[in-house]
Amino acid sequence: MAYLYLLIAIVAEVTATSFLKQSAGFTRPLATAVTIAGYGIAFYCLSLTLRDVPTGIAYAIWSGIGIVLVAAVAWIAQGQKLDAPAMIGMALIIAGVVVMNLFSKTAAH
């Protein structure tokens, strides 16, 4: 169940971060509301995750996957470009999260 909460936290955070740009400095009410609600849901679900998953592991997964998904959403929905070094860096982040989960004894499975 902890990893389901973590997945919800990731999706909510990616949604909130994507709408943060659309809020135009909190001047657009709907985008602002989605941003605030998304971050609230994200942190609540992350706190539920931390009942069973070590903080470092949960945060590594949350932030690592979040970085890649936010970049993907920005590329698809906002037309932002990613150069080769950015893509290589994100691949290394994903590799780090995978290594932590597969080989670390601190990761809760």
C-alpha cells in the first residue's frame, strides 16, 4: 500500500508542478487551485508512504520519477526542449532509483 501512496504522491506533485507554470504567479484561480490541491495531496500521500518506506528511499523515488515526468509533461504540453545532456542526466537519475530499489538493503520491498 505504501508504494500506491507514493505513486499517488508522484502524480499529484507532477500535476501541481505542471499547473504551477499555468498559474502565472498565482494570478489564474483555476490553475492556482489545482497547484495548491496537488501539492497538498502529494505531501499527504508522501507522509503516508513514510510510515513504511525509509525517507531517503521514498524521497529518491518521488523526486527522481517526478523530475523525469515533469520534464516529459513540459516537453509534450508546454513545448519545452530537452538537449542530450538533460536526457542523459535524467537517464542517470532513473538508473540511480532503480539501483537503490533493486540492491539497497534499506529499500522496503
